[in-house]
Amino acid sequence: MASLRGRFPRPTNALALAALEGVPQWTDASNAIAGGFPALASQQYMAPDGVLPRMRLIACGWLTPGDSFRRPEDGAWWQSPYRYALWPQLATYATLVDQIDPRVRHVMTWDEQVAAGDSGAISQSLQLTVAELKDVLEAPCPRWIIPPSGGLPVANPECARKDRDKLRDELDKVHPAPSSSSSLWWVLLLVGLAYAVGKKRR
């Protein structure tokens, strides 16, 4: 990681794609937890909600659901600077991976052709990305915010708000709030009962 950072201090989108494909990682959070990675960090970094797969998609030109990937031959995009601080993010993640078992050496793979922006290599990489990250592409809300520096990802409050609103809508379907007309009916009924009781007492 340090050698790559020294070679490429200002990573491009192509280079970010190569790095995010090559960094050691698990297919999803449940497998990461089973492999000894901390539970919270597994959710923060792994699919379907973690930042690593989203950072990989962002390198491909995708930002939100409905976006399209950049074409492999779009050289201007692949040579443009990556929008996030790539190396600090990966360094924080690598530190967590190394803490699982210091005796195990985690090796990063590296595709020089993808990193250089070769259209053929990037075409294959895009196909692999779509196949591996289908669930991430369809996720309605990014649950973890990619920090601007090398800190840990933080929970996205916007997702929590959407979850709360969705739960409230589901509860309303089960126990609908009374309509204004039914509320008026109940008020009139109570007034009528009170009037009837009052007449009997006179």
C-alpha cells in the first residue's frame, strides 16, 4: 500500500478501480464477521452497505441508483482524479485487516492495465463489478458515509430518517390513523351520549 501511494500520490479513477478491486476483502459483511473481522467494521466496509464496494462503483462513474457507468474508452474520465481520499481510506481499512491475525500477511493484487486506463482491461473490470456488486447498485440509500480523510466511516443519518419514515408508513397501514370524518363522528356520538345522560338526570 505504501509503495503504491508513493508511486501514485494523486490517484485517478482508473487507479482507484484497480486498488479497490485488489485490496483484500470479503464478499459481504457476514463472511467478514465469520473470518474474524470486527462486526461493526464489517458493516462499515463490506457489501452490501459498506464503503469499499461503493468507492469502487464511484470510480466507475456511479454515484446514486440509476447512474450509468463510464464507457471503457472514456479516457478523460479514467485519467481524472478520484473524488475521495483513496490512500488514507485504504490505509485505515488495512490496519483493521492486519489486526485480525498479525501472523497472516494479507496481499493486495494489482492490475497494471486497469490502473493505466487500458480500455480492454477496464471493460472486463466493469463486467466483474456489475456481477459482484448488483445488491449495492440497487441499494436505495448509502448507510455509511465515506469520510474525507482516513477516519472510519460514519452512519448516514439520512438513511436512519428514511428507515423511520418507512416503518411509520408500515405501521399506519396496520393501524391507520382515524380520518377527520370518523373523528367528527366520534365527537358527535360522545356529545349525544352526554346530552342523553344529562336528560335522564333532570
